[in-house]
Amino acid sequence: MYLRVAPMILCFVVVFAISSAGADIYKYVDAHGVIHFTDCPTTNRFRIYRPDAVDSLQAVSRWVRHYASIYRLEAALVHAVIKAESNYDPQAVSSKGACGIMQIEPKTARHLGVTDPFDPREAIRGGSSYLRQLLDRFQGNLDLALAAYNAGPTAVSHYGGVPPYPETRNYIKKVKRFMRDYKSGKDMIL
């Protein structure tokens, strides 16, 4: 009995000590799927990790399923866009001013009725609605809808297809790869 309880108590003490000390914990998953934790990141691949974030990520997954259903999208697509845009960081801000978990630009957010792009639920609703609008606008062509999400629908219309921007072309490949990974059951969130 003592041998079973002691490791659990030790684990609780360590987690409590770390969290009460105010130290940030960082997490990184390497190319082999090995998860690394540290309180002193040595590369920019580490991202802040908080155990309470698991509850938030479960809520994000519920909202993704909910809004994907409402807007007739595959949940894997919405997850893939979130992964590519912000890596599930609801506080992300791009150099171009796009905000939140789905990186919605302020003008687009206003058009979609998103008043707080840093609220994951609101951002997922708005981003999912926007993906549906883009898929409808481009007759269900996923590459064009993703290009429009990344570079704007005006650029896609101007070029009559995917714009020749390397960032946009890489973005389409990345989202489609993430989508395949989600569909295959790979845990991409944590």
C-alpha cells in the first residue's frame, strides 16, 4: 500500500511545488513523438504548458465539433486550421494583426460578428463560419478556400486560383497534412 501511494503523493508535491512557485512549464513534442517538459526552454520549439490547459483544450474540441456541425465542416479541417494558425494559442497575434486561436483579422472579425477574437469559443464560431463562406464562394474547392483564409479572397480572385505566394502555398500543404493527421487519429493538440 505504501509503495503505491508514495509515488502519487510525490507527484502531487512536485506539481504543487512547481505551480505554487509560479514557474512556467514548457512542452515540446519532437519528430519521434517524444514529449519533453522543461522550466527553462532551450529552443523556440517549446511552448508554454499548463495542466489546467487540458480542460481548456477539451472545451476547444467540443466547440470545434459543435461549430463544424453547424457550418457543415469536417472537425478535422477546423482543428487543422487552428493548429496551422495559432497552434491552439488563444492569445496569439500575428505580425499582420490577426488575433486569437483562428487568427482572424480585425476587419474580418467585425464582418463575422466576433467581438472578442481572444475568446476561443467566439473565434471558433467566427472562423468556422468564415471557412464555410469561403468554401461556398469557391464551390467547395478546399485549396482555394484555404488560400483565401490565408491570403484573402481578393488575392484568390485576382490570380484566378491559388496566389503565387510561397507562404500561402505552404499553408495549404500544412493544413491538409494536419487534416490527414487528425483524421488518422493522431493527437495533434498537446
